[in-house]
Amino acid sequence: MSFNFYCPTRVIFGSGSISQCGDSIVRLGGKRVLIVTDPGVKAVGHLEKVLNLLQGFPFEWVVFDQVEENPSTDNVQAGVQLAKAENIDFLLALGGGSSLDCAKGINFIYTNGGEIKDYWGFGHAKKKMLPSLAIPTTTGTGSEVQSYALISDSKTHAKMACGDPKAAFQVAILEPSLAQTQPPFVIALSGIDAISHALESAVTLKRNSFSTMLSHQAWKLLIENFVPFLNSPCDLEACSQMQIGACLAGLAIENSMLGAAHSCANPLTQNYQLAHGQAIALMLPYIVEYNAPVVENIYTQLCQEVNWTVSNKRGGEVLSRKIADLVLQGNLQTTSDQLSLSSSEIKKMAEEASQQWTAQFNPRSINVKDFESLYHKALSSL
């Protein structure tokens, strides 16, 4: 298969790699830095650690620490206002995917003006954007190596995927010790999300030989280390492998996109405040079953790569069951109390899912009726 692979992000990985953040900012010409993070990252001491490492370097910084889960247009606008007031020329994103995506959103508006909806889609930024650095603290989104930001409209709650090559971070620093402070529930949420990235990117219509290599290696690392890291967050090796796996899965997404599981998950997050990872956990086993007739051979290969026994080449069946088991081990199962929907609400969600940008890349053609059926199957299990 042909491909056009491009990764503008320099990835620095390893214990102690965070010490290179100051030098990286200097090399990229930063003089006035906006640090974008969230209250949780600040509370566990990661922000203080970074600020201590930046002491003595020839640049100044200001902190924006009000990023919320599923960052909104309000979060972006607040960050832009601070950036303008401080005349910043560099962005440092510290945190999970929310902080990283919010930093990209700020970059769009600060450099190109307008509103986030103006950049919904791909390649709409006409002007140069600020240099930026990402320091992820979770093992999930892979946003550190992607050119997309996922921002929610504060009024409609619609999730807008805004992408542009200029929005990608120039440097990503993967420091495993930062990810070790995740609570078990966050490890589970981010881990299932990363696993879904590897799994979906491995079968999308846009996959190619390069993205396939990334997807499969990410899959192997994530599956082999998810439960060990979940059971023992102090396990630095498992944490490290999860962090690398999430990063590779992010690179795979950048080159092959995602599929119907994410199309299904976004309406659940948008309308019912279900955490993204939990929405993925609810829908992924059923999406695997749905896609199996057209990608059974790939599903079988993925199972074999992690030593899951497959008989009669029924890889999709094994994969669906194993993913459901991982959801249980991560305590991510959705309850009827969390999500009790009427038929009319399911129809509305199915309409929204069919309009998600990832639906077009699903390996098996999918329409509104298919999404309705998938929601009914998933919700009937609660």
C-alpha cells in the first residue's frame, strides 16, 4: 500500500527526560512561555516540578491551569486571553490529552484568530503557529504526536476535531515517572482509550503499511502492559511500555485515522457526560463484532500477536470477548444508573454518530440504522 508518512514531532523518552524541557524551549526560540495544564496535574506536583526545572533559563513563563476534562471553547478562549495579555511566543502543554488539545486550540486562535469552529476539519490555519512542547502525564491519547485538537463547543457540546500540520508539537517529552501518579481509574480510562486507538487504526480504510506497523506494535505493548500497570502503578517498566504504546498509537492515528467506536463514543460524552474512555469501553466490543466480517484476518492476527488462542479464524469473537474482559478488570463497565436512554434518544445519538468524522474511515460501511443497532446492543447489556 502507498503512504505519505510525516511526523513533525521530536519524541524524547526515558526516565529523567523531563530535565530536557528547558533546553528544548531554548532551542525552539521561546522567550515568553504559556504553560497550559489542569488543576489535577498541579495538585500532584507535576507543575511545580517543571517550574523548578525551568529556573535559570533565559525565558519567562505564565501558567494557565484551568483546563477541564473534554476541553471546551471557553477553556480555549480563557487561555487565549491570557496569552494575549502576556504576549507569549511559545506553548508548553503539561497533562493529559485535555491539556494538550487545549494548548493546540489556544495556538489556533492566538495565531490565526477567529473561533475554534473555523478550524473544524483539516488544514484551515493560514498563518504560522507558535512553536510548542508537550509533556503528557497520562498513558492514553497520543495527542503529543498528533496534529488534531478535539475541542467541545461550550454551548452545544459538539466535539470539533480541528487539525493542521502547523498545530503539531515540535517536541514531546515522555517522562514515565509523571504517568505513575495516575489513579487506577484514570489508568484504566486512558489505557482502554489507547488500546482502542491501536485497534481501530489497525483496520481503518486509510491504513497503510507504515501505520499498520505502528498500530500493531502499539497494540502489543498496550495489551501486554495494561493489566500489570493497572495492578501496580509503581511498576515503572509497565508504565514506560504503556507510554510508548500510547505514543505509537497516536502516530498511527495521525496516519490512518480512527473508526466507528470513536463515532459512537463522542455522542455519549457530549450528551450524557460519560467519560471518553468509559464510552469507548462500552462500545468497542460491539464495534469489533460489527467489523469482524470484513477484517477477520486482521483481528485474528492481532490476537495471535498477543498469544490469544483463536480457533477457526474467529479473531473478532475472541477480540470482542477479551476487550470486554479488560473493561471488567479496569472497572469501566457502564451501569444502567449512569445511562438509561429511551428509543428516541438512541435515534438522536445514532444520527450524531453517523456525522462524526471518524465514521467515514471505518472498515465496514456504517449508517444511522447500524449505529442504532449498536447502541441498542450495548445498552441492553447494562
